[in-house]
Amino acid sequence: MSEFHFDEQLDATMFNCPMPLLKTKQALRYLDEGKVLKVVATDAGSVRDFSAFIEHSEHEMLHMFEKEQQYYYFIRKH
């Protein structure tokens, strides 16, 4: 499932709320500006968490979708 460009990937499928978002924030800290982080999560609550995070951050959500009970987020660091 890599039809979208990304520079780094974070597998957060083994975590429940709020860990997918916390791990994402940590990964973004070490990513260079302009790079894209792909996050894969299985926690349905991550949709709400990631939406709120992006709304209140300078980062950009390029793509967000669900497929087969997995949630995919492509976030560009700004």
C-alpha cells in the first residue's frame, strides 16, 4: 500500500489510544522539514486524535484513509 510517497514509516498497529499519536509526534520530531511520515494504526480513535492534532499543528495531512480496519496517515512535516 505505497501508492503515496513517504520518506519514513511508523507502524503503530500494536498501540491503543493515545500511543499512536504520541509515537507520531516523537517520529515527526526527528524528521526533516518537508519529509512525509506514513503512519499505520489500528485504533479507530486515532482518526479523531490525528484530525485534532493536524488542525492545531503546522504539519499537513496529505492523505488519510481506512482499509481493512487499518488507518493510514501521510503527514508532511512543516
